[in-house]
Amino acid sequence: MKTNTVLVFDLDDTLYNEIDFLKSAFSEIALKIANEINIDYIEIFCQIQSFYYDNTNVFKETIKKYNAPFSIEELLHIYRNHKPKIKLSQDKINLLNMLKSMNISLGLLTDGRSIQQRNKIEALGLDDWFSEVVISEEFGSEKPHVENYKYFEKIFGKGKYYYIGDNIKKDFITPNSINWTTICLQDNGVNIHKQDMHFIDEKYLAKYTILKLPEVLNIVS
């Protein structure tokens, strides 16, 4: 029997490190280019990463450097649609299994394109735990739109709601306003969206901040 406790998780940089998706995509692109020109795949992959960390236009500069026979649109298509080589860490698998054993209802709320986010969900095996998934492109609105959160209340009914995410610019302001308990997973140094909490209104901040995702159990139990 389900409890009246509902945990809704963000996906990117919460359940896994989004930089791993980028590296997976860059690897796929590097391999595609290497198959067309006589240059080692690893060299191309490292160069693509270098372009990324230099905040340059990755696809434009890669095509230019290697005179690659691809358009920016073609590389972008690979980036968005490839089957990513990403996986859940064991501590997160253990957490999700524990929450499931406690009969806690779990939801997933993420912004992004349908194919890209669905490919991530499949690669991570998240269907084993999450019965309800909201992806912004499919749903028709992005966080922090209130309906993206209210959807879960419509599905699961009255209860104690928690939202666990990482992006202080959009993840927590709405669940704070509708009396959900908000939990921020602190940036471990590789987050795509950095957390600068010094000059942001308190209404954007989560009620709790944790260093590791399994610490959620200390808050909900």
C-alpha cells in the first residue's frame, strides 16, 4: 500500500551528472568524424571537450578544425538523439530501491526535449522506479510553471510532497510556493548550471541542502 509521501526528482545533475551525457554525445560525434577522416577518434574527442570547456561553439569549431564533412545541424542531431552511455551510481540505485521498499510514490520532473530526455531515462533504467514522468516538451511548459508540479498532486492526491533538484534559478521557487518541501543537491563541482546562492532571493532557495542524494532519507524518514 502506498504512503501519502511523494518524492519528485529532477533528472539532470540530480540523479546523474549531466556532464556524463555531454561526454557520451561528444564521444559519439568524435567517432562519427573519425570514421570519415584519417584522424584518431581520441584526439577528436579530447579536442571537442577542450572546445566545450573553453566556452566556444563546439560544433562549429570542430567542423572547422577537422574540415569535417558534416553540418552543425547534423552534429546537433547526433548530440540530441544518440543513445547515451550513462548509468546510475550504486548509492542512487540503493536510495531508489529503499524509497520503493518504503512504498513512497516517486515522480520525475525534467525540462528538455522528449527524445533526449527519454533516451537518458532509458539508459539510466529509471522506469524501474518512476511511475510518473513529466518532460517539458511533452507537457507543454517548463519549470517553474506551477502546472508541471501540480500534475503530480492530480495523480497522487493529497500527501506530503518533496521536490529534489539542483537548479536554484527554477527548481524550487514554485514548490516552495505550494508548500512542498524542497531539497537542493549541492553542486559537486561538475554541474552544468552552477549554484551561486549569494545574490538570489530566498524564495528561490530550497529548504534543505544536501551533499549526497542518499541524505534525502534523513529528511523524509
